[in-house]
Amino acid sequence: MKTGLGMEFFVDYSHLLPGHPKCGVLHGHTARVIVELYGDIGPDGMIMDFKDMENKSWDTLSQIDHKDLNQKFDRPTSENIANWVFSELRKTLPVTRVQFYEGQGKWCIVEA
């Protein structure tokens, strides 16, 4: 049996995708980001304290929240953003999955 934790976050950002017929002009999104991890339950009955998970997640997500992502990425697509979030989170958390929703009804998933 596996036990996991998940947390949901929201980040606002702007970007444009040069040459794209719809996204080629500067526009914004509110992204929903779901961070998931699995681990062993420790003696305290937890895999990790949710507050610790939240703080470590925000350390990464704050780098893209309310930012122009063209300043951070050559091509700020959902795929590139989600992969960056996953890679950065893995430096401090045993993340196994990140779901990145670009608005409603569109998302990218990165899994270990």
C-alpha cells in the first residue's frame, strides 16, 4: 500500500508564445498547480507536515507567481513550466507528480 500527500496552489502569470496564432500576444493565466508526493509514514504518523510541504512548494512557486514568464523561459508553454516546477520542487521535496492547469480544462502532468 502507498500513502501520499497532495496540495493545491494557485499562481498568476503572464506570457506570450511568439508565432502562436492565439497566444502570440501578452496575456495572463491563473494556474492551478497540484503537487503530490509519496512516502513512508513516520513515528509522528505523518509523511511530512503539510505546513513544511506548503512552505517548500511556495519557495518554488513564488518564483513564477505574478511574473512575466517570458523573462524566465525561452518558451513558457505549460509543458516547460510544469517540468521546471517539478525539477525545482524535487530539490527539496520527494515530489512524484505535478499537475499544472493553465486555466480551466487544460493541463500538463509531470510524473517521476
